[in-house]
Amino acid sequence: MSTHGLAVARGRLTAALAIVLGRTSSVADVDRFAAHLSVEFPAIFSFLFDPTLDATNWRAEQALRPAVVTRKMAGRGNRSLRGAATQQVLASVLRTAHLRDLDAVPLVVDLLRAPTPTVSAALQAPRQ
């Protein structure tokens, strides 16, 4: 598809969505959903304007997969809200460490030894 063709297609899609969202419905839930989509309108087709963005959440789903498998294999899920929260935080720390190519063992040891709950400096987003 040419650059011009892509621009035309983007314009048609956004215009069609704007028309649909401008309509009112006799169903309150439909109107509420349309209002939500109106707020999110700039982000809905953002992947068409920025080639670095994925069009699907496939990467996020794949990133969650190991945690889901662990949850299902470890006694049919978490047995308490505290256990679920603990697994959620631990999975997030381990995944972030992996993505940043950090050794997770000393990182987790430091976090467990901290006298108060903290966020490791290695996991904090770099200041911009």
C-alpha cells in the first residue's frame, strides 16, 4: 500500500468511527461504551499512525503466559488474595528483570531483605 493509500484508509476508518460514535442509542450501556470510546478515540487507531506500535495485544498476552501457567499449575490457582497479590508482584519483578537483562536472584534477595517495602533502583524507569 502506498503512503497516500494508507493515509486515505486511515482517514476513512477514523471518519467512520467518528460517525458511529456520534449516534445515540436507546440502550444505556451502548451509549456508555460509545462515550468511553470517544474518550479513547485518539488511541484506538494509533497503530495506524505509528509503525512502532503493535495492532494487537499479542506481546502482552505472551508476556502474561508464564504467570498464568504457574498459577494454574500451582494448586489450581491462588488460595488467597494475599497469595494472588504476592504472585502478581513477583511475576512483575521477574519479568521486568528479564526484559532489562538483570540477574533476578540478587534483585529478589535485596527486595526481601529490605526493612520496608521498596522498589529496587534497578527496576525503576530511567528518568527522562
